[in-house]
Amino acid sequence: MKTLHLTEQLISRRSVTPEDGGCQQVLRDRLRPLGFDCETIESGPQDFRVINLWARRNSSKPGAPTLVFAGHTDVVPTGPLDQWSSDPFVPAHRDGKLYGRGAADMKTSIAAFVVAVEEFLAARPDPALSIALLITSDEEGPAVDGTVVVCEQLKARGEKLDFCIVGEPSSVTRLGDMIKNGRRGSLSGKLAVLGVQGHIAYPQLARNPIHQAMPALAELAGIEWDRGNEFFPPTSFQVSNIHGGTGATNVIPGQVVVDFNFRYSTESTPDALRQRVHEVLERHGLEYRLDWTLGGLPFLTRPGRLVDAASRAIHEVVGVETQLSTTGGTSDGRFISQICPQVVELGPVNATIHKIDEHVAVADIEPLKDIYRRTLELLAT
């Protein structure tokens, strides 16, 4: 089982973000003999250096589309080692499961990418499909020196991408039961409402920013920002933190700080959301500062050639009718979608990601590889 062996090899390399642990060298050693041009793109400060791999094999067929497999070799920290049943960086088998940090998120997917490509090219040495792999060591961290940097360079070079499969663990209860065909955007705000500090017994000599902020926050919480669409729920506004007060019970504070976040659909834009928030705050007459952070743009891949190929591959390999979903947080798909019109996430069951004793079912590993290989075959026809 070549896919299992490669997965074990990757798990055994300690690659806590932003470390790659030599995983990408293993991949380069497998891809170069297949005719891939492998480029290392490094980014970030020396004490937080991120390594990215861009590997591409072009078809000789005119007009052949390009499929990208995208993933990350970095993993989240292990947590308390004494709570693991075995060393998280020593692959272990128990009850038909493969244990190790990154087993589900997402070293199994990366191994399946590579072996699928090996088998596909062995059967079709010159397919009507260019193939690429985009692998980063900065997905579980800040994600500012990883996939986004590679995509910026590819865009500047005018490289054309047509399809992308991100190997994030998208399945819920069994392999292939869900494909992520989009993700909501994330827009955060840090709002400081300014008042005048004073003694609580003399409110006429102070201005309470908490009292002033509450009506505006209530209005923001009650707004229907959009109605979503057939793939996305309506945009959500949520307050996550409120910080106000000096710690004393007899002091009106001079400011209150509110953290909030939009998880927004493709029916809204960051600029429109920002504008509507400022309109509410100004209508309530607040003196305020507001700093914005755009965590990610939404993306959506409607049913078409990539979704159809992946769905058919899943059905043929494991007999599952897959469900399309845009639920969950963000992924590197948000960066890739800026240069690639069709992006989906397809990977193993996600029940144990980031947990103690992370694992995948051994019985799912070869079928995942077969799904990727069959998708390649369908896109090459």
C-alpha cells in the first residue's frame, strides 16, 4: 500500500507550523522523476520561515487545462503528550486506524495526491491535462507566508489554473460524503467607543461609552445583512468580546472595546459591510475608532466540470452520493480561488482533526487515492 507507506513517512516528520520537517523534500523526490518542475518558494522572517513547494508538469497537448492539488505539511501542536496513546510523530496502528498528528489534517491527503498522480501518469504518460501541486507549511499558523504568497507569484507570472482540489478533511461520517465547494468570508472589527471617565455617582459629569454602545450593537445584531443563497446561509454578525471598565465598581469607564466578526456569503462584500456598520455607528452619534481585519474572502464553485468529476469519482470508488457544503471556517481555498475559477475541498473524515489521538481509518486511505486518480482521469477526457 504505497499511499499508506507515504502517509506514515510524512507523519513521522515533526512539522509543527511553520516547520515543514523535510516533508516537502520527500515530495520533491517523488515528483521530479515524473517530470515535475519543483520550485521552492520561501517567505517570512528568519525566525518564522515558511517553505512552500510549487511543482508543475505541463501537458504537451494544446489547450490542456491545469489541475492543482493543494495542501499543507504543517500540523497543529500536539497538546499534552501524556494524553496521547502513542507518540504523535510515530505512526501507530490500532483497531484499523492510523494514529499520528496530521493523519487526518492533512498528510493522508498529500500522500494520496502523490500516489494518485504516479499511477495516473504511469497509465497516461502524456495526458491532456497539466498537473500541479501547491504545498505550504503555513496553513495552521498565520497563513500570511504560505499559499497566499505562492498565489501572488503565480498571478504575477500569468500562470493559468483551471481546477483545484484542496485536500482538507471534508468528509463527515464516511469518506466522500461531503465536498466543500465554497467557504464563507471572514471580516472582523475591533470597535473602541469613547466616553468620558468619571465617578459613578456623578453621571452628569461623565459619558458612559457602554450605555452609548449598546443601542448601536443591538441594531447591528438585528440587521438582515443578506439572505444568503442556495449554497450559503445568510451573513452572520456576532460579537465575541466586550471589554470595559477599570475594575472598580464606582467608576464610569472612558471607553469600551468590542470585538465582532462577520461570516459572510457571496451575496455581501467587505466594502458594503464596512459601510453599513459605519452608517449605524455614526447615526447613533458615537465617538469611536474601528479597525478592520479581512480574514478571508468567500469563494464558491458552482456545479460544473470539477464538481461533477469529483462527485462521479466518489460515487464510482466508494458508492457515496456526495453532498456539497460551504460550512465551516476558512481554508487556503480562499487564496487559490483568486487565481483559479473552480476550487473544491475533498479529503478524509474530519472527526479527529486537531484532537488528541488524531487518526484516519486505514481502509479509507487507498480509496481516497483512487478518488483523486479517477478525478484526474475524468478531467483528462
